[in-house]
Amino acid sequence: MSCDTVARVLAGYQTAAPGLIARFEALFSSQILAPVADLLPPPPGPALDIGAGTGRDAA
């Protein structure tokens, strides 16, 4: 991937990030994780936050 492509992707994300964050934070973890909830340890439990979002689900 060229440096120009990376720069365009990053610029696009920077422009869209505020709206994406607001939409992401408007969802409830319980709804998003419902299909796999039975696979998760009961709280409090271990969580690995890999930095792929706002940390909402890890919290």
C-alpha cells in the first residue's frame, strides 16, 4: 500500500471518526454481544481490549 493511499485512508477516517464514535457509543454492549454472551465469563472477568474501538465493550 502506498503512502498516498495510507494518507487518504487516515484522512477519511479522521473526517468520519466523530460521527462513527457517536453511532458506536449509541449501541448497548448487551445487544451487540448477545449472540456470544454465553461464551463470555461472568463479570467481573478478564477482558482484552485490543484498541479496535472506544473500549465500550471491554468496560
